[in-house]
Amino acid sequence: MKTQKNSPKEMISLNTTHRPLFIFNITNLLIMPILISLLIVHIHIPISTSIAICGGIGVSTIIYTYQLDPIGLFRFLCQIIAQLFYRIHIFNAHFIPKKGPVVLVANHISYIDWLIISVCIQRPVRFVMHHTFLKVPFTKRLFKEARIIPIASAKENPNILENAFQQIQNELADGQVVCIFPEGKLTRDGNMNPFKSGIERIIKKSPVPVVPMALNGLWESMFSLNKKKSWFSILNPMRLNIELKIGEPVSPATVTADSLYEHVKSLK
């Protein structure tokens, strides 16, 4: 296996140049403190009332931003959550094509793998996730707007499975980035599970480059199935360093589940 040469770490940063997110940032970071000061000092409105007013404006701003760009808001919220709890380091981000269809494959360590990847990749990513994620009341609408692709096993629901393959094909035909976790389930011991053959079917229908990626550091997070993780790491998530190592794109002509497994494993 060819050794990957890592470029210097690239610390992720929030993208405030996008218009809807720019509006959200300016409103919350600049206008809110000024407004609170005016309400309390000059108009003599009680602090609790001032906070309530600003809270209402903040909620209205979120709704307005959501209407302008739901996917952008989704990515922005993911960035806030991820950077609040983790220090994330990205290696070889230049291996992700700047345009055109591509499939990302990664190991599956925790329930927030998708969140970490979404903030590390500059392009919007269509994640293939278990259909139950789209049934969570508070995130159902947001996940749908982010065009999450629901999937299930053939035994569980063959219709959902077939629809997932068709959606993946449609997204790739539209030049999008699709991310899947070929293991099909979370690791229970920290080691990678074998990759399932679904990735071969995807690439056979849509022969596009496949970029292998390895997530490191999430096994100790509160969102993994690690039964031996310490309470210290759970109560102090900001101590966790998370790495996303990205490998060179793999030609669709050489893609197999086993070969992609080895590519991802070599990055860990």
C-alpha cells in the first residue's frame, strides 16, 4: 500500500462569507450586545425582558436564515457544536475534489461521525444514514432539508434500501458529494468491521472517484459504544482531539469493498 504523505494540519474555521450565515453571525455577534445595552441602559427595560426580546430576535434570525439556506444553516450549526466540544485536525483536505461527483467512505466509530465530517469538508455532503435518524422529532425536518439519504438493511426494509441506492445515484448524477459508512454499523470494540458490498453496487451504477477517510479519536467520546470510556472523558469532551485523515482518490475501476477497507485502515 502506498504510504500517504500528510500535509500540515488544517484547523477548520467557520465560513462567514456565505450570505445567510453572514446575516446570522452579524445579528448575533454585533447587534445583540448593542441592543441589550440600549434596552438596559437607555430605555431602562429590565434585564429579563431585554434578554427575552433579544431571544425572540435570535429565534427569528434563525428562522429567516433557515428559509434562505437550510443546508448552510445545518452546516453552520454542525460547525458550532463540533468546535465547541472537540479540537479537530484535518489531514490532506486537498484530496477532496473541488467539484464533480465523488463518494466518501469512512470508518464508523460514533453517532456523530457525520457531524465531524460535515464540518471538515468544504462542500455540502449528502450522508447515507440509518432511516431512524430522520424520525427524531427535533432534527427530522433539518435532516430532510440537508438531503440526508435514509437507508435500511434488505432484511429490515428492502424498499428503503432500494430507494437509498436510487437517491445516491441521483445525487452523484447531479455532481454531489455522497458519504457512506460501508461497515453498516458502529464498531463495538474500536476496530473496523468488514466493509459491505453495497459500495461496489454504488460505484458500478455510478463510476465516480472514491475518497477513503479515517476518523480517529472518537472512540473515547460519549457518542461511541465504548463501554470502558472514562467518565472524565465524558465530562470533559473538550480534551478530545479528533483527526480526519483523508486518502488519495481511488479510481472507480479498482473499487472493491475489501480494497477500500484496506485504504481506510492504512490511514488510521
